[in-house]
Amino acid sequence: MLNLGLDILGLARFQFGMTTVFHFFFVPFSIGLAFVVAVMETMYAIKGDEDYKKMAQFWGKMFLYSFAVGVVTGIIQEFQFGMNWSEYSRFMGDIFGAPLAIEALAAFFMESTFIGMWMFTWDRFNKWVHTLFIWLVMFGSSLSALWILAANSFMQNPLGYIINQQTGHVQMVSFGAVLSNPQLWSEFPHVIFGAFVTASFVIAGCAAWRLLKKDHVTFYRKSLNVALVIGLIFSLGSIASGDIQSRYLINNQPMKFAAMEGLYKDSTNKGEWSMVAGFDNKQHKTTWSVDVPYVLNLLSYHKTTGTIKGMNTINKELHAKYDKKYGNDINYYVPTKTLFWSFRIMSGAGALFALLAIVGLFFNRKKSQLIMNQRWFLYIMGLCLWLPFVVNTAGWFITEFGRYPWVVYGLLTIADAVSPNVSVASLLTSNIVYFLMFAGMGLVMIVLCHRTLKAGPDTENTDGYAAGDTDLDPYSKGAFNHD
Amino acid sequence: MTSYQLIWFILIGVLFSGFFFLEGFDFGVGMLVKSFAKTEAERDVVIRSIGPHWDGNEVWLITAGGAMFASFPMWYATLFSGFYLVLFLILAALIFRGVSFEFRANMQTATWRNFWEWASTIGSFCAAFLFGMLFTAMIAGMPIDKNGDMTAHFFDYVNLFSIVGGVAVTVLSLVHGLNFIRLKTSGELRERALAWNKILYPVLFAGEVLFAILLYFSTDFFAKKPLTTTAIVVALVIFTCLAYWGVLGNHEWLSFIGSGLSLVSVVVLIFNGLFPRVMVANNPAYSLLIKNSSSSPYTLHLMTILAFSILPIVLVYFIWSYWVFYKRLASPKQNA
């Protein structure tokens, strides 16, 4: 075979990155949409306003598309630990397997069962029971996020384990410690709030495009309102939880934190924060930067004084700590540019979302027609519907690239985790096929959402809900005959 | 071997049994989308019959995989990395059929509906076949090294035995799917499913006999456990006979339970033959054993408590969701 300079480690890493990023386009979108749709249906149940029911059904369609893609890409996630990372699986199975199994048992059954109930029973249960179904879906999917993040948190910050002297594998000694990992309780709210923001701004963006066409103005203005209220609350929540999470890194994963802030050298007491900067990764130094004093300390310690260790210092410390066990040829520097810019994209977007929500809510006040005249704002809103996906990806880039060279922080390197018995050819094939399938599914998703949006909320009739636009509708009430 | 290890070996067998019983019929129904259902309207009904359920059924697989990871990490690591290509193809098949139902319903042109119908059909066929092939190859014994890494080549797991195993599971799923259609629909589709099964069952019998013969020559099951292996093979045939009787006498529940239990028998056969191993190596010294492939006692203990407290609740709402959709779906009127 051609020697393309590819190795199993690189291909397995690429595959993990690609499948996770793609899967995570749909996870937060689905969790968030379940929440927003649940809120809309609850408002329908309370107020009896048919508009809210229409909203729940209309945006619920996008939820169903997203959920379908999320489910099928999720199976790859579960299988690939064993397929591509068998050494990791052996090493971590005692701890990683448990949350994964509980996730399936407690969360996946709940969401998959109740999504089926929700899809097909609009006309069969009273509105409160039907609303309960979507809340259970939302609860189930959030629960699944909790369990998988519990597993991820262990990889970021191992707690509650010992190393088995015979096998060299990690062994759980306290499930309580695994679950009460502080990393988890800063990561989980951040992910969930981020999911709510994702769905809110996609809905807001879609609504904005339709408002620009003066289409179903009342319907989309109401949708915009619900989305922006949720979007505002949770973008502020995301910022707050993100702040907690990033400050937690200062002690736990100092290299990640220093790279996020682009600090090669230790910071001075003045707390100069680089707004933008250029880096020379080979020489391990910052080539240029635009600095603002005190901001670094405000971000790190919520006060104006203090210092942060730079990557060069941390590198030395890590070598001192780990060389005995892992040898001195490991590179402890993480991809600085990726982390630095990802962090700026993520936090900048967080602030932008909060701002957009405030302005949008002001323009969209009930009695005011302002929103219809501020076309520039609707354009911005419309473009921003893509932004949450970029932001979510940036967040995971920081979390995962920032853990380099570890797959389990301080315990197992990425290079030691990969399956030794899988060939380059197999991995290359699966990478190419997954890529093509993802591209195809992504395209179909976009086309379907776009088409749904263009068709508008009135193409809906409850009886045929989720039945598709067939001529003959076998899902209507009359189709059930009592045998 | 501790009792927790034994419990989890059995539980994983139970989860895979649940998976084959449930996803077996929705694989079968998925296969029927193109050939059996003749019009768009019929396809709507056929797909709708599993619409609220297929996703929940697939969770049995995800749970089985997760449970295997949690309780037998060495087994999970060896099996999944060893059968890389087979599992990769299974994933591709599951993805295509998984999105096909939702996507098909929202396509506007006949060409694209057709595309997703084929995705469902081929995806379901491939998934069932590949699962059958994987488990058959697994019990035949694979080259596994000292580290537990399986280094099988294509013809180690693609051979007469594994292909027969794959075909047997495919046909079993197909008849199970048809039995489900008989239960879930009324009118034309219900009658057609019966007619199809009248033809398919003799094929299935032939397949089962061939499988049993190859099982004798390709595995050590009959040599190591002659009594139980024979008993389970006989049970498999009896369940299939009962299902066939249900076809001939038009007892729909009997057929459905019979074909479901036939699938379960296959899983029981595999797990019974594996015991006390989890992976069979060509060199018996390297076979993975229950006693040395599991998680720590702490994790197994924890998982046992959690599984036995969560599973009953899950079963309650899982079964309830079937109850909610118990009504039959009418076949579309002709020439509608």
C-alpha cells in the first residue's frame, strides 16, 4: 500500500475528533430543542393558546431530525472506544464503563421511549400528559449528558480510583468521588446551558429570516420571544459556569489554562491579558500581542492582583513530575493557537449572545413594531444561527486538545491508548466513509430544516404529525381500526 | 469466578437476547420496506408499525455494549477492536437505516424517497447479517495473542460457517418481522405477511439444520457441552416449529413469540457455549475467561445494584409504550 505517512494514532485521533464534533453538532441542538419545545408546549397547556401548540410542533420537527442524526452518530461514539482505543478501554473500563452503561440504562431508554410517545400521540393524550412526554425526553437527554460528562471529567481530573498493581489498570474505589468530581459540576451546567443557548439562537435565527420576509409575523415573533428569553437566561448562565470552569483549570490543568490565555512566560502582577496575539510554537514564545492590563487577574482571580504560570514554567514542572514514569521525550505543550483562539471565539460569542438577546427582546416588545423595521438586526440574528455550532466545537477543542498528551490526565498518554491491532487501511477506510456519511447527513439536515422553515407552520396538521407529507395519511385517527 | 462475574455474564446475555428479540423484528420490518410493501402508502404503514419503537429497541444494543464495557472491559476491548471491519460495517448499516425513517418521511421527490427506502432495506439486511456473522465467527475461535489482541484476517471471520450464521439470523429476523406485521396490521398487509412466512419457514428450517451441522464441526460446543448444546439447539428448532405452526394455523401471537424465542435461543446457545470463556481463541491458552476479563468487584457490585434498581422501572415504561400503540394499523385501501 502507498505510504501516505499515516499512522494509526493520527487516524484514530482524527476519527475521534471528527465523530465527536459531528455528534456534538446534534447533541446540544437536540437537548436544547427538547427544552425549548417543552417550554412552548407547557405554555400551550397553561394558556390554551393554539399558537404555542403550533410552535411546539413546528420547532419539534427540527428536533426530530436532529435527534435522529444524534442517535445514529452516538452509536459510533460508544463503539469506537473499543474499536480504536482498546488499550484505553482495558485501562479505563473499570471506571469509564459504568457511567456509559448507566447512561444507556437510565437515560437512553427514557429519551427513546418517550420521544416515540411524543411523536405519535398528539391526539391521544390530554395536553398535560403529552407535555410530560417531552419533558421526560428532555430530562432523559440531560441525564445522558450528565453520565457521559462524568466519564469525561474523570479523564480530565481523575478522582476516586487506585491503580491496580497487578494489571496496571485504574480501579474504582469510590463511585461517590467519581460523581462528585468538581470538574463534572462545572462542566455539566456549562454544557447544558450551552445546549439551551444553541437551540434558542437557531430558533431565533430561523425566525429572523422569516420575519425579514414578513412571513407569519405573529407566529415568528412569539417564537423569537420564547427563544430570546431562554437564550438570555442561559447565555448568562453559560458565561457564569464557563468562568467557574476556566478558573478551576488554574490549579488542575495549568497548561490548558495558560494556553487558553496564550501565556508562554509567567504573567506579571499587572495581569496583562492578551486580547489578540501571535505565537511561535517552535520557540515557545509570543511574537506579538495586544494587551489589556489587569483583565487576566480579573478573569482568573476576580481581583486585580496575582500571577499565572506560563507554559514554559509548567512544562518544566510537568517534566519534573512525570519524567521518571514516562521518559523525558514527551511534549507537554498543548496546541496553543487552537486553544487561544477557541477560547476567544467561545467567550466572545457568549457575550454576543447575551447582547443580542437583550436588544432583540427590546425590539420585539409586544406593542412595538420596532423589530420589523430593524432589518439589520434581523440579518445579524439570522447569521448568528450558525454560530452556536462553532462555539460548541471551540469549547470541546479547548477541553480535549488542552488535555494533550494525556487521554487520562496524568495516568495514560494518548499514544498508549490506541488499539495496536487495527490497521491503517481499516482506519483510513472508516475515516473516509464516516466523513462522506456525515457530509451527506449534514446536508440533508440543512435541507430539511430549510424546507420546513420555508413551508411554514401552517402545513402542519396534528393528525398527520411526524407522518410526512404523503398523499394518503395512514396515521390519522381513522387509520386505527379496532380489531 | 465470583457470583458477580457470573451475574454480569448472564446479564449481558439477557441484554443481547432483548436486543435480538426486539430489534430482530424491526430489522425484519426494515428489510420489508422495498420488496414486501408495494406502494408508498403500504410503506408508510410498514414503517409506522415500528416507528415509535425502533429507537428504543436499539437502546438494548447500546446498553449491552455499555454493560460489556463496564463489566468486562477486556472482552469489550478485544471483541470491538478485533472485529473492527465488521463493526464498522454494522455501524454504517445502523446509521443508514436509523436516519432513513425520519428522512424518507420528509423527502419530496420520489427519487429521494426511493433512496431512503433502499437505505432502510439494505441497512436492515446488512445489520442483521453482520451481527449473525460476527457472533458466529466469535464462537468459532479467532487468533488472539497473549495481550488479548485479536489479529484476525478477512477469511478468519468470513467463511462458510459465519456466512451461514449470518444468513440464519437474517432469515430469522425477516420471519420475525413478518410475524410482527401480522400482529400490527390488518387487511392486505397482514394476509401477505402470512403468505410470505408460509414460504420462508421451510427455508429457515433448512438454514437452522445447516447451522447446527456446521456448529458441530466449527466449534467445540458439542464436544465440551454435549447435553446443554443439544438441548438448546432442539429448543431453537421447537420454537421455530411452534412459530411455523402459528403460521399454518394463523395464530399470530404464537408465531411472534415463537420467532422471538428462536432468536433468543441463538443468543443462549452462544453464551452457553462460551461459558466460562468470553472470547474463544484458536490457542485455548489465550481464550479470555470470565474470571480474568471483568471489572473490579467494587464496580461489579455497584453496577449490580444500579442495574437491578433501574431496569425494572425501564421495563415498566418500555412495555407501557408498546401497550399505548397496541392497535392495529389498517392497510391502505387499494388504488387509493
